[in-house]
Amino acid sequence: MDDIDIPTLERYRMLFKTDHPDHVWNNLSHKEFLIQLGGYLMNRREKQKD
């Protein structure tokens, strides 16, 4: 999550919620939301999911 710009992610999530107000992903943490989108995959240093 160190590589993620949190304010940008929060703006994206607001847009997502506006377009999909009842979507189950709206209640997820930032990390879980990114995992569902396929935007959080691998810790590059440790070569494992983080």
C-alpha cells in the first residue's frame, strides 16, 4: 500500500460509489477494494501477496 496515493484512491472510490451505490465493494477496506479490482497483487520485494 506504500505505492498507493490514498487521496487519489479515495476520489476514485467516490466516483465508483456514485456509479454503483449498492455495490458490495463499497464497504471494503482500501486494500480489499484494490484486491477485488485486481489493482493490488504482489509485494515486489518479498515476491508474495501482501
